[in-house]
Amino acid sequence: MSSSTTISFPILVEVIRGLDTEGLIEYLQGEKFDHIHFNETFFDRLRKEKITGHLFLMLTRQEFREFGMEIRPALELEELIKNLGKNNNNYGQIFFPGNILS
């Protein structure tokens, strides 16, 4: 995705919300989430709990920790979800925090 590409966050939220468990896992394993470390325990737990995209958007840092994530990625993921809920159109800052995309 080029740095000049913008995305509508209501559409992105709807895409995530509509994913089944395996679709969610594939989405999280994609390049958009390179900066967040997911371990296989996390994905196993998503499968065990049958977490869909809709449910994923409701998870908190504490729940991510219970799913086997370290604190830093849990915080990053919680922040990403909060920002999606704010209807923020700054895709780069949400998916690539710390990088300046212009």
C-alpha cells in the first residue's frame, strides 16, 4: 500500500467485523500487522474461543494478555482498535505507528 493511499475506517471496521475466525487470523497475519508480534498461542486461543472479527473489535489489552500476548503488542493492538472506533482517517499512524508516511 502506498503512503498516499487512504482508507475509509468505517469500511475497514466493517471488513474486520465481517471476518470469521480463520479469516481474522489470516487478516492479522497480513502485512498490515507486521509491527505487532503475534505468537501461535494467540492464534490458537482465537480458534479455541471462536473469536470472530466482530468479537475481536471488543477485546481489551487484558484479554489480549490472557490470549498469550506480551504487554507491548497487547497495548498496540488495543490502541489500534480504539483508533478504529474513533473513525480516524490516518491509516499510516494506526497501522505503522512511529513511521511518518507522507
